[in-house]
Amino acid sequence: MKEIIKPVTLVRQEFIDNLSELINNSPLPAFCIESILEKALDEVHKISIIQYEKEKKEYEESIQKEENIN
């Protein structure tokens, strides 16, 4: 059976909806939520840089491997 992969645009929107719902229903005051989100954004930014570097390296290695085959 072929696995159906949800498009990233749908996953993204679901994430936004879930995060918005969580924030809107939180009893925490806005200044607390703000500091939490700032810290989370910093961590996500670090992870996105690592992911970019990893995917770039994999891409360059696949190109090099393809060139060596031909």
C-alpha cells in the first residue's frame, strides 16, 4: 500500500491553527507567551540552519556521486 504524504502546505496550516488555538486558550498573560515564543523561535532558527546545511551537503554529495557515475 502506497503511503500518502500530506503536503507541507497543509501541515503548515494545521500547525498554525493548532498553535493559534493553544495561544488563544492559554490562561497565561501575553508577556509570558511572548517570551516563550521568542525562545522557541530562537531554537527553531538554529534547527533550520542545521537542516539547511545537512540538506545542502546531501544535495552536493548526490550531484558529485551522479557525476562520478557518468
